[in-house]
Amino acid sequence: MKGAGQVVAIACLVTLACAVAEAQAPIRIGATVVQAGDAAFDGQALLRGYQLCVKHTNEKGGVLGRKLDLLVYDDGLAPAAAARLYEKLIAQDKVDALLGPYSSPLSEAAADVTERHKMPMVAPAGAASSIYAKGRRFIFNMNPSGEVALEGLIDLAAARGLKTVALINLDTIFGRAVSQGTSLVAKKKGLQVILAEAVPRGTTDFTAIMTRVRSANPDVLGGAAPNIESSVAIIRHLKASNVNPRMTGMTVGVETLKFHEILGRDAEFVYGAAPWLPELVEVRAGGLIPIARQYPGAREFVEAYRSAFPGADLATNSAAAYGACQVLVEAVRRTGSLDSGKVRDTIAQMDYSTVYGRFRVDRDGLQIGHKNVMFQWQDGKRAIVWPEELAPNQPRFPTPPWNQRP
């Protein structure tokens, strides 16, 4: 009997050791991010946000008593590759949780996979509302929808008595959302859209479309590009074609320091829409600007980012990725488990403030708790100019013609 008891005791110890080892195994979070070629700048910014959030979470003891482990593949900015790799993450790598890729087309492709496997995915770079209008239940958006991306530009233009708008968009689901939404906002504000042109994704020569814009002579030009390269190309062709709107506003890439580094003085006066900027948490003469209170921990995030990635541009995508990771970690913590269905339900009901801002979604997973700011490049700096009741700066208006700039 004594020998049998020893066997039982040993078996219990082995079982306990296995249970402890299993409990301490890291929680594996999977994602794909473009890391080379087209849009690599944006993808790498996203990746740095994920990496920093995982690092900080682990330094605080992880979640559910377990550390986090991040597994990331390069999707090459190809929707088919993203879908295949998310399938691999779930079916072969057996990850416990997911975060989204860069861009709306890839978020859409990944959502088809995550929906089929019933695994929630927080998407920091999938702003096209059409992604969330198809009855999906497992994808959640961090950003204001593309339809309201240029709301601030139109609001500022209406306040200054401008009347006509021209819109250029790259033909992506995000670009179409921006164009359609901006048209509706303009109509509500009493502005007339006199030109709306979509060009194929990958277009680098905008000469022909600039000829049409110059002929239309709009007061306002709005551009929706999927990456910094396209945004830079549009501004360069504006100058080359001597097109002189009184206001020009853009979406993706304009918020990065790289945009001004590439264009130099030609970036001056350009307006950009951004869900987040490091300037939101700067200390000014009167203390933190009022809007900063909506971003708890953002100052610490900015300092940690610059320490961890010296010389790297602190882009909006990095904060969005960090915030998406915060939402996922908090949802797991609140749920008390990694059960995908339960974590999904927790995310759907969350009203939670991250370094990126407030997270709250509607029944379709579309962000409704967060709002863009509008900034303008002024003397090489991003000056926040909208919403006016919160902005510490005034727009420099009107934009002078190219031949009258210093």
C-alpha cells in the first residue's frame, strides 16, 4: 500500500507540475503586417506599436498570470496572402488571440477568416465602414470611419465661406468611403462637390486628373490615398500642374514627419486628418491641451516609444496598434479566460480609454467613441486646428498660390 501511495503522490506532483507549466505558457497573439515594399513604412509603424504594448504588458506581469508572445508574418500588402496567413495563425500556429493587419483591404480579407473561426480581431488600420456592414461579429474597429475622415476640412472650409470641393481618391474601399462620406458632409455644410475622381490603386502619375482639377478650379481639394507615397505624389502633381485650391486636405501619410521630410516647404499649408497625434499630449504654457485628457497614459507611451525606437517616426499607426493591443488585453482580463466567444462579447460591450483614445463600437463593430483631429503643416510642425473648441492653433488661410510661396 505504501508503494501505491508513493505512485499516486508522484503522479499528483507530475500532474501539478504540468498544470503549472501549462498555466505559465505564454498567450500567443498573431497578426500579419506588411514589412517590405509598398506601405512598409506604415506597416512597420503598426508593428512597433504591437511590440511595445506586448513589452509593457509583460513588464506588468502579463494577463491571467501569463506573459504575451507576439507572432507576426509579412503579408506583403496582399489581401490573399493576409487571408492565407491568418488561416495559418489560427489553424497551424494555434494562436490564442489576433490583432489586425495594415489597411482596409487586408483587414477585410482577414475578417473573412477570423469570422469563419469565430475569433475576435481588433483592427487598428481597417477604417472602411463597408467592412463592418456585412453582418460580421468578430472584427472591431479602432478608428473613426473613412466617411468622416475629412469632416474637419469641410467644417473649416464652410466656416470660411468656401463653396466648391473637388475630391480625388485611390480606388480602394477606404478611398471610396472617404469620397462618398466627404460628399455627404459637404452637402450638409452647403458646399458643392464639382469633381469626384477615382484613380486605380498604384497610380503614381496624376497629371491627367490635375488637368481636370485645374479646369474645375475648386475652393477645396480633398485627397484619399492608401499610403504616404500616394499622398506625396498628389501634392507633387498639384505643384507641377500649378493647381491652387484655397485649402487642400489629405488622409493617410500626411500625419507623418516623413511627409514633410520628403516634400519640404511644399508640405506647408496642407491639412491632414488624424485620429491621434503625439502633439495631443504636449505640455504647453497652460498645461496639457484639453483634448489630452481623453488619452490616458499617452504621455508615457510617447516617451517609451521614443526610447525604444530612437529615430523612428512616431506615427498614428503605432498608437493605433498599441491601443488595439490594450483593448484585446483588457478584454481578456475582464473575461477571465481566452474563450473566443466570451472575449468577443466583452469587446463588443467595452467603453474603454486607451493611449489612442476612447474605444466604443456599435453593434457592427464600427468605432463610434473616437473622433479625428485636423491639423495643418505650419513651419514644419503639425498644428492642430480642428475641432476649433479644442484646437490650440488657427489655420493659415488661404493657402497661397505656388508662385507666391517663399
